[in-house]
Amino acid sequence: MPSPENSVHIQDLSLSYQEKQVFKNFSHCLKGGKWNVLLGRSGVGKSSLLKAIAGLLSPSSYQGTIKADDGSILSGQVSWMTQDALLLPWLSVLQNVLIGNKLRQLSGTSAISETKAKSLLSDLGLVSYLDMKPDNLSGGMRQRTALARTLLEDRPIVLLDEPFSALDAMTRSEMHDLTSHYLTNKTVVMITHDPLEALKLADIVYILKGPTITRAEVFIPSSCPPRDTKNQSLLEEHDILMGQLSDCKAPS
């Protein structure tokens, strides 16, 4: 059976970070059109893996291949949102969201993109802040702006590095539902340290255990996301997942 469209194929990945090997001969397929959530202790190598997928690491810094279904590299197919908003302080909220289009000089689609950007910002509760600079926003508002920028890119593969970590509980829950809606049928690879968040959003949870990762343990929740975090079966799965995480050795 052929792999799903827009899957991410990792083959024999060996990668070191700060002179410590975090991946060794790691091979895996992150499923296309699904939410693939990476879970593991801090420092285990989750962000390094995302950087490798995004093409942000020098080819000389790792061994192995990361490719799309057709064997091509992932360049041009990926959008990436980091833990930090990385907004340009001299630009407004709207200008920050549109920065990708401006850098690519897509003038022919500027009006359409601006309309879509405003719609996204409205859904994310930022329509009243279009002209504000990042310094005048709360941390959560800056992160929502960064999320809107990522969503506007509309790439088939979306990498999310703890995108909801700066949000309060109520806003986080709303953002879960919105992001799940906007990224329907996308290949999503998300990092989180919150097992309950993973269970709410993931089609597949991958547990990464150090100190050197050679494989990922797979946990598949029993229902379709996004899930109700008050559901009893999900809470039972949370206990199972916590048990698996408790076996993870902390990186030295």
C-alpha cells in the first residue's frame, strides 16, 4: 500500500546536539494528513528533529535522509512555528502575518492574502489589534499572531514547536479547536510537553526516549481529534501515557 500523501520519511537519521548524540540510525514515517505529536522530556531532541525536517540544519550536522513521498526534499513544502513568536518589532500585527508574502514579492495575491490574514486574525481574537506593534501585545497575543502567520503560509506540512505554551487555559482550549480546524488534512508535526494536549489533538502520539533515540514508541488514541479532555476514556488514556512517559530517562 502506498504511503499517504505528504508523509515525512526519516531514514537512518543520526544527529548530535552540543556534542551529545540525540538520534542514532532513527527511521520513521510521520503520517501524511495526520496530527503527529512528539512527546518526551525536555532536551531529548524533539526540537532538533523539527529543525532537521524544516531544513534548518546544515547537511553536515547530521547523517541520513528526510524526504517526501516522491523522494524529494521538503524545501518549499513546510511551514514552521517555533516556541518563540519571532515577530519583527517594527511591523504591525497584520504586517507580521503577511511578511512571508512580502518577502516572496507575491504582489498579485496581496489583496487576497490580506483578506485571508484579517479573517484569521479575527478568528484568533486579534482583529482589534491589526495595527499594534508586538511590544504592545501580551505573550499570548504575540503567539497567536505567529500562529496566524504560520496558517497563512498554507503549506502541506506544518511544524509546531509548543505553539500553545504561552496561552492561558481558556484561550489554549479555543486555539486547539481553531488550529485543528484550519489544519484539517495537513501533515502536522507538533511538539508538546503536555500529555493531555497531545491526547486532545493527536492522531498519533510518538514518545521519544533518550538519552539516544533509536526509535519512537507509538500511542494511538481511541477516538478522532479534537477530543473532549473531560471524557473518561481520554483520562484513562492519559494515565496510560503518563506511565509510559515516567519510564523515560531524563537527558544528562
